[in-house]
Amino acid sequence: MAQDTNQQKVTTSQKDDKGPWGAVLVCGGGIAGIQASLDLSAAGFRVYLVEESPTIGGGMARLDKTFPTGDCATCIISPKLVECMRDLNIEVMTMADVTGLVGEAGRFHATVLKRPRSIDASKCTGCGDCWSACPVRNHPEIPDDFLPRLELNKEETTHLDELLYSYEGEPGAMMPVLREINETYHHLPRTILEQIASRWGVRLAEILRVASFYDQFKLQPVGRHIVEACDGTSCHSRGARAILERLQEIIGVQPGETDKAGRYTLRTVRCLGLCASSPAMRVNGRSFGRVNLDRVPEILEQFK
């Protein structure tokens, strides 16, 4: 939603009705400006914090560590950002510039020019989708309706129709739909994801954004059996590397790959929760502790 450029006059005076001691104008929303605004607010002043950039925080928000203590910059500034935005006595004016001052010290009128944001800030979720269609930097184009590249066969179409119908009208249906597809095919076929995007009228990127976030969803075909070798600290110190090399030798693939027969998919995990029984491995959710090189082929033979 477009917003027009507007000017706002701010009056500071000891007789200002917006605070017992008057109003104060703070220029610059860096760490110094934020702290000054908090201190002035605590002293009873009405504070107008003017910042030319879209957000407050300044250069400190872009730092990793601070000298000389080495403290995390984000850990220091984040509480102050929250406190500043929640303080009802502080009005934050971003994307604004002070264009005029009339009066004398202690009593003056300030003219603040607020630049347009071209969005409705009350509805903004921070998704960033508006960047690609910004009328200031780009020429927005209405995208064509998304069409799947390949059609499904009759069996797949019937199964998808029944699945989508069972969740029709339910909020948050994407997760259970993707979960059932993942359980049926042992991964999320792109052709089916394209069909879902087309039928729901959403972008394929929105579905992939969810599918790629959760580890339970697989975008590539996996084997019938998922073999996971623990490479945590305890297992690593007790010969987990040798166990992994033995698995690679027997299955014939590297971690993250599936053998040609589609039987096994080999992976490494950071921890299986079996530190007392390390080294450990897991197949299809079943855990095995105190694994040695001789047990590896015996374990795999249980899953054909």
C-alpha cells in the first residue's frame, strides 16, 4: 500500500503537554541515540527519535564482537532495541530527516520529513517479497500463472486428489500434506510439489521453503533403508570414523548418497543420544550401540 511523503512538526518545550518536562528531539538511531532516548524517557521527557535509515541500531547492529571485552554486539543491543520500541514515551521515526529548526535552545520547532515506504507498515511481516516488485528500483510485472512441467499418471492424480480433498479448508494444511507425500514416496517428488502449487495457487518457492527447512522432508529419492552413522564427540573418540568407512565399503556410497539398487541411503548425524554405548549407528530409526567393524555387516543384513 503506497504512502505519501508527509511532514511532521515536533515542538519541544517545558510546557509540552506530552510529558511533565517537555519533549526532546534525538537525531540518530544508533546505540548512542537509543541509550539517550531511554535515559531521557526515564527522566520524564517525551522523546522523538529520528533516524534516516529504515531501522534503528546503527553500525553496532552489524558488528560481531565489541572491543575490548569481546562481548556479542547483538546480545548488547537487542534488549535496548526491544526496550526502545516498547517505550510508550518514545516515538521512533525512521526514514526521516530533520529539514528545519526554528526557535532557540530549550524551545524550538523541528520540521521532520518522512520519506514514503511504499508499503503498509502495519501489515508488513518482513518476508522480503516486496523487494523484487519495488516500484522505485524495478518495474513490477504480473507473473504468469504457474503451470506444472509434467503431468501425473492416473494413480498419482487420484492419490493427490484424495489427499488434498481430505485437508481442504483446513488452516496449516501444508505440513500434513507434505508429511503424507514424504511417507508415501520416501521423498517429495518435484512433479507433485508443482501440482500442489498449481492447485493451491501459491508459488512453488513457498512450498520448497517449508520442505527444505525440516529435516524430515527429503527432496531427493532415498533408499528403502536409512543408515545413519553417529559422528558425535563420544562416538568420534571411540572409532566412529572406522565404522563410517566400513559402511562406505559395504554399501559402496559416500555419506548423503544412495546405492544403485535403492537399498541403502548412508548419512552421518551429530548425535544419536547413545554416548554411553558409543560408537553407535541407526537403521530406519532402530539404534545399535557398541558397534564394531565385525557387527556392521551383521546389522545391515537385518535390513534387506
